Amino acid sequence: MQKLLLPAALLVIAVPVAAQGDHFTTSPEGYDFLEGNSHSDDLIGTQPLLRYQQIDSTNTRSMSNRNRLAFRRDAHVLSSTEYGARNIEVEVVMAESDLDAISTTFDSNYTANSMTVMNRVTVAFEDYTLPQGFAATATNTLFFDQIWSYNGSGGGTDLLWELKVYSNDQAGTRYPMDFEFVTRNGKFGTPIPTSAAAFRNVISTGCATTFGNAGLAPEIKNYGTFLELSNTVFNGVASAPVTLIIDSQDRALTSSAFCTTLHALVGAAIPAGTADATGRATFGPLVLPHDPGLIGQTLVFQGFQPCVGCFPGQADVSATRAVELTVQPDPDKPKIGRVWSYDPTATDAVEGPHPGGLVIWTNHT
């Protein structure tokens, strides 16, 4: 019988995906063959003293018996003699954490399973002078003194790793490491809201006024925990109050009694200011409760002003153009975050929390 011999590379490919993932895992998850979207060159590898914590909520797979952590050079940064080899005295801590509750008090970020996995030791970090290609192989491997395991974020906690730097013989020179934001617009604290204005759909023309056709520019911003409503009327009736009507559907009522088609008739009627001498009125922002049922809903907006005698034979009402807005999804939350201090013995961070983090590898034998 003839034996089938497979190259070692194919044998690795033949291993079930879950087994490969458990053996050699990136943080953030899924960057085995994917380059990060940015780089970091002024912290690890550059600072003479540092306490750096990174919390990652993307690692859903378990990571049993971890015995090493490694970094990789960023591929976007060109060559430089500044990126040479260096000797760095480091210590490594692994723990479980909660990214949503990230704190500038370092020890508060340990929620479970914290362990100093590598005692203080000097490590020779490689020469990063030349680029090493996209999604470069792992370098600067830190071998643990203690085995550490993690069940993945599915177990209700996030991955925390921490590096303490006690000395660096090339401090002050840059050292480019691969970095990933994961959620580019994620922000700690008050989030960057999603905006409905970018998806504004004008569905009619407003009544003719002294300044042109009456216009309307509504906006709904979603902050994740509340909404903000604002509005601008332009080319309206000078010195006249504005009533903004928000309807859940387009009524499209055409009548010779009105100067334009009425699209918003039923729903919320909100006093929205009084137009100035140029027919412009601004309103808001008005804070509204966060209602999950509104997310993805398309609402119809139209403004109305009294205008006695403006439209002979018609109602004494001027209506703006009608606009559709779709309430946008909740804003992105950071999926990875970091805090740091320029002192390995510090109890509190002086920087952060900031979104994004270094791309690292963890492995076991």
C-alpha cells in the first residue's frame, strides 16, 4: 500500500479551525492574516518607563494554557535606522476584565484571574529597521513563567494584558508596532453620535415666500442612550412662529386649499422657534429618550407657519418642504481600549482610556 505523505504546512491546514485558533491566537481576534489599520511607535519600545494595560472584548474563543505573548512590526511604516534592536526590561500580567468599565486605576481593571505571568526580565527586542510585510510573523516573543488560561469573552469577561517597562537602552527612539482600532469611530465617554442628516431625503417643495421656497433641515442624532432632535427652517415667513410636525408615514395630501402637498399631518407637533427677519428659524437640540423601537424608522418632517393673506384663495398657512429621516443605529462602542502611565509602579494611568490597541499573538505549546 502506498502511503500518502503531506507537507507540514498542509498538516497544519488540516487541523480543525478551532484547534488552530486555540493554539495561536491574535488579539484583537481575527488578525492572523490581517494587518492592523494603524501603528504605534511611541510607547512600548520607546518609553524608558511604562505601565501599559490593554483590554480586548473581541476574543470569543478560549485560550487555554497560554505560555507566551508576541508582537509584530507594522507594515505601513517605511524603513528607518531609528527602529533598531533594543534591550527592554519588562514584566507581564494577564487578567480578565470588563472593557465597558475600563478605569484609569490599573488594579480596578482586574476583574478575575489576574497573574504575573512573566517576572521582571530583560528581553532583546528585534531590529525593526526594515518592513517585514503585511500581517508580519510574530516577533519579540515574551515567554511566560506561569501558564495562564482564558475562556474567551463568551464567558462574560474580556482579555486584559499588561506590560511594565523598567528600562530601555534605546529609550526615546521610535519602534513601529502593528495597531488596530477595530471600531474606528468608537469613543470612550460621550460617544460620537450617528447622524440621520446624511440620509436626508427631500420629498417635496415648500411654499413660495419672499425669500424663495420654504426649506427645512431636520436632524436626529443617536448617542446610544438618548437622541437629540434639531431643526432649521430657511426661506420661511419672516417673524412667524414655526410648528414642526413629525409623522410616522408620508400622508401625501394634495389639495387646492394649500400652497404645497402636505406630507406630515399626524404625530408630534413641536413649537420650533420663530423665524427671524430673513425667514430663518433654528430649534434644538431637544434631548429625547432612547427608544429602540425608533432605530431604523423613517420619519416625515414638515414645518408650518401662519401667513395671513399670503396665498389668496388658499389657507393662511405656509408649509416647508417635507423631509424624510431614518433614525440611525446606536453609535459604535470601542471593542478594544488601553490606559497607561509613564511609571511601572504607578497605581493610576495618566493617559486614557483610549480606543484601539496593539496587535499581539498569544500561543501555547
